Amino acid sequence: MGSVNFYSRKKGESAWAFLSRDTNSPYDDHHPLTTAGVPEAREHIAYGVVNDVQIGQPSDIASVTFGG
């Protein structure tokens, strides 16, 4: 069965942090804000996973403002 690895970073950062592997849509980012009550711009990418191996190129970057 295939799944998807999700990664996130705050806008302007260079390093991606692994969030989760998921088999169902949609995926919700439940990580807390860096500073409580202060919205932040986040970017997300995803990679396909087949037989527990991450494959292919990353998805397009999805940018969102997360308010908590």
C-alpha cells in the first residue's frame, strides 16, 4: 500500500522537518506555533512512499498561514 511523507518548515527557513507519514487524505499539521498566539507562515511538501521507501520528487510547495 502506498503512503505519503509530509515535511514542513517556517517560511524563510532552509531545512525541512519530517512531520508524518499518512495513508489518508487530508493531512492536518497539528504542530504548535513557535510563539503561542502569533500566526506564522509555513510551507509543506510531500513525497510518495511505496513499500516503506520514499520515492520520486517532492510535491510543489504549499504555503499557508497557520494561526494555531
